[in-house]
Amino acid sequence: MHSSLLDILRCPDCVGSLSAVTDDPPHDIETGVLRCTRCNRDYPIKGGIPRFVPPENYADNFGVQWNMFRETQLDSHSGRPISHDRFVHYTGWGAADIEGSLVLDAGCGAGRFAEIALNLGGRVIAIDFSAAIEAARANLKDKGEIHFIQADITALPFAAAAFPYVYCLGVIQHTPNPEQTFEKLAAAVAPGGQLAIDVYPKTWRNLFLAYYWIRPITRSMSTERSYRLVKRLFPTLYAASRAVCRIPLVGRYLRYLIPVSNYTGVLPLSDEQLREWALLDTFDMWAPAYDQPQKLATLKRWFQKAGFEAVQVFHSGIFVGRGTKAGETEGLQRVAR
């Protein structure tokens, strides 16, 4: 980590300022501790990453998942602008918006969207609850101005309202309390700043999504056992899904009765890439400890309750919400370039 990060870091327990205790140079701190100047609590720095959560937690499966498929969804790896297009469409941001600004990626996984924010000129702070933060750092540490932190969205280690841009994609439904998660994200946004989120849809169609039928069983398994099960069943399920997709008219709908991801005809990838993405996302579907879809009206209510204006909510594969926090943007360029 870079010592300039201390400008906005705060103790998640008491909101006190933090100081770095380390023998490393301030521009490249690999090991040490962050010590709260108020309550004196220490938080370790390991592998250049400040750690504000226990190494084992409910998101362990995501840590395993993203370290196993570290590069799969990166545009720089796939050669396709899949993450770029989703990021721009969901957030509404381009280089003219975020270039030179602090951007919080809340729940970065392996860094697929952080890579896009960096490419657009953002000064990114990427956090993840799980060991996926290791994959993100391995992927992106040399690709621009980015800081990596292992932290809980519901106990963010930052000064209040520190970010002019915050996004959280593919995460909220996997937290214990999605509304509380949203409230914490909203509090991190500066007056005049913008927040963009997405969430799985809560609709009657979920009754026909086969993975919801098996999740009560698979989510109780250990991460290792769950992955072994997915790996064993995936070839058969994937072949069946691809076969069903070829049925005229109804195939595209019937495939949801098979508990496997299948992006055939959806994403512009090679057969090998389609298979890898499908295996990754099948594990993603089966293993989470929490999966709590939300209604579109709920997203709108969350934004309005938190004091956001120009709120937009829409359906684009999943539900997306974005808005601008009431007030005028203050000078928040506090982390050195």
C-alpha cells in the first residue's frame, strides 16, 4: 500500500485516524500494521494489502473462485469488451466523468470492473471481503493508480463521504443484509457524487431457475466440497444445457431448468472461453452463503431514502440502480497520485 491511503482510511470500529507501523518505505508498504490513533487497535498489512476482516469469513467461496479463475473475466484476457460495456452501461460513466477522480470499487472480485475504471482514468480503491483481493492485486497492481484493501462493505474503513464515485456490481445480493449494505455504500458517497449498483431480480421467474432449488443444499457445503461437486456434474449439465438451447423457440427458456450457466449465443466468446465462463458462474450460482434478489421498486426506494437525486432504475439482464447524492461535490482528491 501507499502511505497516502492514510488520508482517507479510518478505523472501522471507532472512526479514528490510522497510522502505519512498518519498516517498509512509505510508497511501498508490504508488511506492518495500521494502528488506530483513538482506540489503539491494530490491523495487519499483509502482501501490500490492509486487512480489516478475518482471513476466513462467509465469502470464502468467492475468494477460492476468483483466485482459481483469476483472469477469466478480464477484458484484457478475453479480448472482448464485455466488462467495459457492462460497466459503462450500468454506471453511465465514461472517461470524461471519472478521469482523475477517486473511485471506490466495493466488492472487486478479481478486478474485472476495476480494470475498466483504471482504463477510464479513475484513481481506484478496490475492496473485497474475501481473499479475491489477492487475485485483484495480482491482476492490476501495475496497471494504474489503484489501492487494494480487504474490508467489509458494512464496516467500511474510510472517512465518511470520501468518494465522488462508488460502484458495487455483482455483490449486494450476496451480503447478509442487502439494504444495510446499500446504506453503507450510500454513506461513502460524497455530496454531488454518484453511486451505481446492480442486484439479482426478484421476480416470479425465479421459481423456474433450477439453481435456486439446489442452493439450500449446496450453500451448506464447504467451499471445497461444493467446487468438487460442481466440477463433477458440470460436463453433463453443460452439455444438456447446450442441447436444450438448440430446441427452436423454447430452448432459450428451457435451459433455465438446468442448474448450470450457459452463455452460448449471449457472449461473443470462443467455445473454450464460453465453457470457462460457464464453469466459473455455475460455481458462483451454487456456492454463495447468501443470495437475496431484490425488486426494482426496492432499489428505487433505497436510493430515495438515502437522499439521492436523478435516480434511475432499470432492467438490463439484472436490476440496475444509479443516482447522484444531494449536495455539491467537495474537494476530495486526498489520495496522492
